[in-house]
Amino acid sequence: MPRILIADDLGLYRKGLRASLEAALPDLEVSEAHCLDQALMFLEVGDRFDVVLLDLYMPGVVSFDSLRAARDCYANIRFMVISASDSRRDLIGCLSAGLHGFVSKFQTDLEIVDAIQQVLNGAIYVPPWLARIDPLGGVRLESDDLTIETPLEKLTPRQRDVLPLLAK
């Protein structure tokens, strides 16, 4: 039975996501944490999760490095972010930290459930509208006041495999 830990400081959202996941994936066991510290306590006491879903802007998440550190400590667990942000900068920060997915809270319930299912099945998930491949070999990010280019070499081999498929 797959196990997921949802860590989000917004209780109503956390409980709603849990209910949606349990309804869509009846064999799933879901636990909840209200901050990163509580999520890490679950992991430290030996609770075994297949996926840990973290809100990017909840208490305790101070940087992408803190996400990378959590992922490094628990290498057998797949980590993904769920966020109200739809920023490409946040997406690339999560992928660069080695996380296995990024889901926007603006996506539909069906899209979020599908994304989590994909990560449970071993895939890396990125919302299609947040990924654009630069033909010169990088992921190009743009906003009104920001242009960042991230070479594909900084991504994991699996992330490099997935990005061209997203572009299609």
C-alpha cells in the first residue's frame, strides 16, 4: 500500500488534498504534517513513506538547500513540492534540488492526483506550462524582470530525459 505524507501549513487545503487523494486512490495511506519540522519528525521516527509532498512556502522551508538536505537524508523517498507559486524560478529550484516533482495548487484536482500518481510510479512530474525547452540546450525562464538560463547539465539524468517529453 503506497504511503504519502502531505506537509502544508494550510490545514483546510491539506485536509482537502488528503480527501481527494483517498477518494481517487483508495489503496493509498495518507498522513499529514503542518510544517517541515513535523514532516521530518515523521521521517526520523522511521515512518516509511513513498512520497513526501511539501508546500514550498510553509514554515521551516527556508531555501531550496533545505529541500535538498531533506531529500539527501531520505534518498529512498520521492519528494515533490506543491505550491501556490507558478514561478518557473521555483520549479527550476526544486528540480535543481533533486526533487521528483512540482505541482501548482492552481491545477485541477485530477491533474494533481495524476501528478502524484506519476511520481509514485517513478516519474518526475512538472506542469507542462512551466517547462519550456530552449533549442540551445537549456531551460529558459522568463518573467517581466528576470531571465535565467539553467544548463541541462545541472539536471539529473532522469530530469533530462523527462524535459523533452514535456516539451512535446
